[in-house]
Amino acid sequence: MATAYLRHQLHLHRHQMRLRLLGLLLLALPTAALAQKKSYTSAKRGKNGDVKSVTVNNLPNYDERWFRPGFYVGLNTTRYRLEHSQAYVDRLRNGQGIAANAKISPGFAVGFVGDVRLADHWNLRFTPGVSFLSRQVEFKKVGNVTEDVMDQEIGSTQLDMPLLLKFKSQRRRNTRMYMVGGIKPSFNVGKRKQDPERNLLQVGDSDFAIEYGVGLDLFYPFFKFAPELRFSHGLTNLSQSAPDIYSQSFQRIRTSTVTLYLTFE
């Protein structure tokens, strides 16, 4: 009888334990759901416990995607970096030459973004686009009482093919800083010549530049917006041999560009 009674008591105890475990599990489910929801939001409270503001983490799984497309628009300022030739220096010494200085000119760019995730803080970005540029060189004739000024303008439509490595910081709610660096091959697909007298300077049609910059990722509910400031320094010598005095004034012509990109992904 004692054995049967003991078995009966153990059976009831086991049955009660199962009911208790089932109850704890049911209670844990909404708690886990609230914890998951809480991980995507944060609230600021005052001294009395009143909620002042609530911050929602937008696009919480954005960094887990292996590929992210987008597009950009850019505003830039560009100029030539000039290295004068010996013939230019000799003419100036004789008082019969021309003085040349590069001028800064504005431009515009549009293009697409292809972003590939490499690691937690590293991405590879390919951003092909088209730039509409107009670089100018100001020439002043020396030896005259009144200095005659002649601007040489190189207007072009340029196809850019930047390949960049992106290093990003830890995300802080809906913002994150990053740095980019890489290379940019460029090719002229069309030159604009409105005035033949202002387009006597001869330059090459392709360029190769190094680029680097900084930016800020801003996460919104349906997209990511990133303003980025990028610097570009051309490595290719664009000077061309030509019989005119303008082209003979330089032994090296390189490009320098500063661009503010507005990227949407």
C-alpha cells in the first residue's frame, strides 16, 4: 500500500511540474516578443518616469544584406593641376610669353551604386556614373600695358568607374560614420566646343585617379541616405603635344576634384 501511495504521489508531482513548466513557457513567449521589440526601440524618460521621446531603429537588418543597390547625385568643383614646361619659363623671362593659371569650375554628376558586404565593417562599392565637367585655364599675355586675358575651357561629358573600399564604424541607432578610398578610371565620351577660340588647349581623353573621402549613413524607415565628401586626384598626364602656345606651356596636366555626393540606397 505504501508503494502504491508513493507512486501516486510522484505521479501527481510530475503532473504538476509539467503544468508549471507549460505555464512558464507561455509566460516567456510574450516576454521574449517584448524583448525583441524593445531591441528595435529605445525611449528617453524624465525624472518622473515620463517618456520624453522614442527612437526607433530603422532598417534593423540592413547590414546583414550581402548586396545593396542605390543611386547618387553629386555636385563638384574641379580644376587642372598644372606643371609648366621649360618653354613656358623661357618665354616669361624674355617678356614675350603668357602667364597661365588654373581656375576652379563647378560640375554635376549622376550614377548608380552597387554595394557588396565583405565583413562586419568592410564593404566593396562600385559606383559608375556620368560627370558633366568644365575645366578652365586662364592665360594672360605679358609685355603689354594692358594684359589681354584668354580663357581656355575644356568642357566634357565623362564616364566614371570608381571602385572603392568602405570602412564603416559601429552603428549608433540610426547613424554611422564611414570612410572610403579607392581608384577611379574615367573616359571622355563627348567634348563640348561652343567657341573654337576658347578650346585651343589640347588634353587627353582618359584619366586614372585615386579617391578618398568621408560620409555619414542616415537610416530611415524605407531607405538609407548618405551625404559623402570625396576628394579625387588624377595620376594621368593629360598634356598633349600641339603647335599652339597654350598646349606647349605645360609638361604635365593633372586633375583635382572635390565632390559632395548624395547617395540613396
